[in-house]
Amino acid sequence: MVLSLVGCGETSSAPKTVLSIGYTTASNPNDPYALTAQKFKEVVEEKTQGRITVNDYPSSQLGSEPEMWEGMQIGTCDMAVMTNAYVSTYVLANGALDLPFIFSDCQQARKILDGDYGQKLAKNVESAGVTVLGWSEGGFRQLATGKRSIKEPSDLAGMKIRCMETKTYLAAYAALGVNATPMAWSEVLTALQQGTIDGCDAPLSVLYTNGFPDVSKYINNVNLFYSPLPICISSRVLESFSEEDQQIIREAAQEAVATVRKNNDDSAETMEKDLTSKGMTIVPTSEVDSKAFQEVAKPVYQKMESYIGGTWVSDLEKEVESK
């Protein structure tokens, strides 16, 4: 067997014994992207007794998320832990998961993603040349702000909030009166420090592991967006492995999903306490007017349904009502 070259932009027609997996955040054991990749690596290498080596590349070493996605489509990038919102720019159906306030809590989201709906959504992605091995989790993307806390929709009016450039996110922020500012993740900390933006949304674990106490004062638990992290692999790379190794790769992804979800649950309280000790103010969900936010966001569903296509939105709403 011939060792593959490990970077994006390199490929081999021979079955691979080295897999490279990229993500855009820092390599920190509490970061959900990093933990997903590192647990996947651990399990694959253990189950294959080192026949398959996994190299993980944090901090956008393999490129931005769009660059990694496009690399996976043509087989020049092996794997990536992706933000679902970026996937939805290429596979529109995934945008249903990004609707504001679609899930009431993480447990509900997990049940739906692990069930028929999540399986159908993953199968749909395959038409793009990428296989979703599992739905890891960033959790709810909370709002980090510097100037003021956010407890009701009017608090957001006119604020410049960094936003991923997806139609669902942009539509949600437009409904809330936000001046949404698309920006690469790598530029966010500097922009907050310089006052170019007033805030951004990100999972608590990402805010905790990426230096936010230095650039923001508040973390506002508005629960605006739930953030699944699809564990993605180039379909042609996956198919280059034997059926036995493909099964190991799939099992490793599921173990990574379980590990990250448990870590999110177990560490949230500790993270919030630590961030508070560093000078941040945590605004709990109990102090947020969730009903008011949901009312303002309602028109986004109808607006996005035709864009997302099919019955993905209505089917998800039915799933949410039943769980």
C-alpha cells in the first residue's frame, strides 16, 4: 500500500493508509472541532492497529471551510470537520438545520439528527461527492458582544454582528435588524478587538477555547442557531478503502460524535464559571425573552422554505413537534 500525501491539493489513486482531517479552530481538547478530529484519529488508529494513520490539521492549515469542502468534492482533500452552515451553501437542504430557534434543546436536535431525518439529510449530501460520517456538535451558537448584553430583539437592532455568509443566517439576522457582517473566522478576534464588529455568534466551547475574554464582555445565551458539525470525508477517498476499513472509519466517526456531545454537556457549567472569572458576563437563557425572538424570526421559515427546496423544512418542523 502506498502512503498518500497528507495535504489538500495532493491525491493518489492507490488505497490510502494516511488520512488528513482539517478544521478551522484551534487545537484544544475542549474545542468541539478539535475534539471530533482527535477522537476520530484515536479510534481509527487503535482499531486498525496503526494501518491507517490520521493526521489532524487545526487552525485552517488545510484551508478555509469552503476550500476544504471543494477539495473533498474532487478528492484532493481527505476529510474535514465542517460547520453545517457552510455545507448548506453547497447542499441547500442542510440549511433547514440552521433555521433560527428550530430546536428547543440539544437533546431534541441529537434525536432528530441520529434518526431518519438526519440519515436522509446525510444521504442527500452524497450527491455532492462528500460523505457525512456523523453529526458532531458545536451546540447552540451563542452571541458574544462587547458593548451591551442581549435579552430581547430590540437589543440587537443596528449592531454589527459577524455572520457566516449563508442565506439562512443572513435572513435571520435581517429579521432581527442586525447589520450582518460576513467574515472569515480567522479575522473575527481582530475585528472584535478593533471594534470593526460588535459581536459574533459561536458555540460556548469555541468562545471558551479561542480567547474571547480578551475581546468581548458578554456571552448571551439566546440559542439563536444550533450548530451541527458534519464529519465529512471525500466520497472517492472513502471508497478507496476496503469495506472493512470503511466500517472502521464510520464507527470512529460515531465514537467521536458521542465523545463531543458528552464533553459539551459535562463542561458547559465549568466553562461559564471560568469565563466569568476572567471578566465576562454570562446572560442565561432564563433572562432572554425567547418568545419575542421566536416571533421575530418566524417569517424566516417561510422565506427560506422555497430556497432550501423539497419538504426539508416542513419535515423538520414535524420532527420537532413529535420530539
